[in-house]
Amino acid sequence: MNVIVEIMLKFGMLSLVAFGGASTVLPELHRLAVETHGWMSDATFAHLVAISQATPGPNSIIFTLVGWHVAGLSGALAATVAMCAPSSLLIFFFMGFWKKIQGTRWHNIIQTGISPLAIGLVLASGCIITRGADKSWGACGLTAATVLIVLNSRLNPLWLIGCGALLGLAGII
Amino acid sequence: MEQRQDISHGELFWGFNKIALSGFGGVMSWARQTIVEERGWLSSEEFTSLFGLCQFMPGPNTLNLAVCIGARFQGASGALISLFGLLFVPFLIIIGFGALYGKFGELPAIQAMLRGIGAVAAGLMLAMGLRMAADLVRRPLLLVFSALILVGVILLHWPLVALMFGLAPLSIWLSARRYCTSS
């Protein structure tokens, strides 16, 4: 199948199951790009995630970058549209309905029911990025330190990303 | 701050452009500050309600928010222009980075930097998951579903769509049962 069509279909699907945001579908993006289609290696995927984290903008920009890496400008455009359009159309038409069930029991039930799935997905994303990124003790230490710092402070992540780049340059990671 | 009703397409575009460029690794906290506190587009309560909807619906949260707010003020064209404002500049930046990576990605210094950033990015993601899980500690039974997702994705490599549609009804059913018995 044409790679652009492939990107449109697969990323469009991901857009519709990204409960809890773009980060929750990273494991599936990894599965598609690395395992199913062999578009890139595990290390390259980890690099692209790193680049997208160091870029301003929504998290979902990782899709654009993967599209670019696979098929250049048309790939980037296809990936961006596929990531936006299905979920945007859905919420556009769902807004009115949501206003109606606001404050009802069903609203809470669905929200509570979906949150554990989102949590599992975010943790899975973390595990997959860790597996791709942490090939040394230094890297594992840096990941652990990041978790501790984030959980215990309100430091802007940009500082941590900068420190990570410097530590990498210094050859520690 | 006084509530405004006449937000133009241009204001939507530049507002979301600013939100996109002020945040790294996710922009939700900046979105609230800009929309509620600086520009007074929405009241705090209305923002929270829309934010809940955007988290609950599938799709990237910030994009969902842009659609909701754009549509509220200018209908479908407002939703479109807000999405455009949110994505246009980050799109150009990420493509620039992608091109640089394609050209210089093999250089040892770049590889070393990306290794460092990657290790931090992994930590940021794990910490976000742990923070979210902390909110759910009161409902340990629901955390079983988090564990099932984790096992299905990491160890079994099952397709996400199947996993979600399999587990979501069960998880919502459990949530409904607990909700009914506790109230």
C-alpha cells in the first residue's frame, strides 16, 4: 500500500483512540513505525521522541515528525491532518451533547472509567521511551532523577531537557 | 476580568499561536493562563468544563481545546483557524529539526545530545503517568485496568485499538457499579 495512504489510515485510527492525549498512543505509534512497518529503528524512534519533546508546541507534533521522517513533506502533512481531523470532527459535533449531560451521573462514570486506561497508556509510553533511550547506567540514572525531580518540584521541564542535552554532550549518558 | 463575546478569527489564530510557542512538552498549563487570565476569553469555570470534555474525548487534548474554543466564538471556521494557529509554527519548527536530524543525525555530538534529552523525555513521561495514577489510588480496582493495559502493550504487543475497545466497556461498567453502590 502507498505509504501516504498507510499513514493517513493508521494515524487517523490513532487519533480516535487517543484517550487522554497524544502521549497515550506513543506505544502504538512505536509498534506501527518500528515493528509493523519497519520505517525506523528503535534508536531513531527514541531520537524523534526526544526532538519532539525539545520542540515548543503540542505533544502531538511527534506524529508530524514521524510522518516527515518516513515520507518527507507530504508525509508530514498527511500525518498532521490524520492526527487532527478525526478527533476534531468528533469533538466538534459532540460539544452540544456534552453540555446536556454535564453534571449527570453518566458524565462522572464514563470519565472515571476511562482514566485508568489513560494512566496505563501513559506509563506504557514511558516504558517504551525508556527502553529505547536508556542504554547505559548513566541514562537510567538520568531518567530516574527526572522522575524524582518532576514528582517533587514545579521546575519547568525545559531546564531538565537542557541539562539532559549537556550531560549527553559531556559523554556521561 | 470582563467576559468578551466577540473574539475574531485573527485573535484566535494569534492566541493559539502564542499558546503553542510558550510551552515545551505539552502546553495545557499555558493554555489556561492565556485564555482565562491574560485574554479573558472564558471564565475559569467554563474553561474547566471545556477542559474536562477535551480530556475525556479521544485526540490530542490541546487540539481538542482549540476546536472547542474556536467553535464557541466563530463556529467551524473559528475551530479551523484555531487549529491552524496552534499547529502552523510548531509544524515548521519540527520539520526544520527533522531535516537537520536527517542531515546531521549521525554526528556523534548530536547522538550524544539526543541520548541525554531522550533519557529526560522518558523520565517526564513516567512521572506524568505516576502523577495521574496517584489521583486514582482511592480506587485500586480501577488501577488493575492500568496494569492490564501496560501488560497488553509492553509485553504482549497487542494492537491498541483492540485493547481499548475490549477494556473500556469493562472499566466503565466497574466504574458505574462502584459509583452506584457508593452513592
